[in-house]
Amino acid sequence: MSSLFAHSQPGESCVICEEFKEKGIHLYTVFICTECEKELIHTETNHPKYKYFLKQLKKITTPEIFS
Ligand SMILES: [Zn+2]
């Protein structure tokens, strides 16, 4: 057998940077890579980049909102 059947994707798609990363955490239904997680933690809430994080994190919604 060839290695073609090995994992086709190197990890999961990060909700923040939208790249496939191997290491990260699961937050509700989404995946956040280690780098983004650290950045998020170390970004001040008044920093412009924080708004970007919030925008990306809005993808995290509870299913109840549709009911
Ligand atoms: Zn990321």
C-alpha cells in the first residue's frame, strides 16, 4: 500500500487564520490553532486586531439561535 491513504489534511482548519494546523484547541464547534490562541490571549481588547479576532469568533454560534 502506498502512503496516499495517509491523512490527507495536516490537521484542522483554524477559525482565526483559516489555515490547516496540527496543534490547537477546540472551542465549542470550532478549532483554534495554538498560535492564534496565544495571540488572542495576548492581544489587548482595545487593540485593532482584537476586532478581527472577534469577527472571526462570531462564527461560533450556538445552534439555539436558529430555532
Ligand atoms: Zn490559527
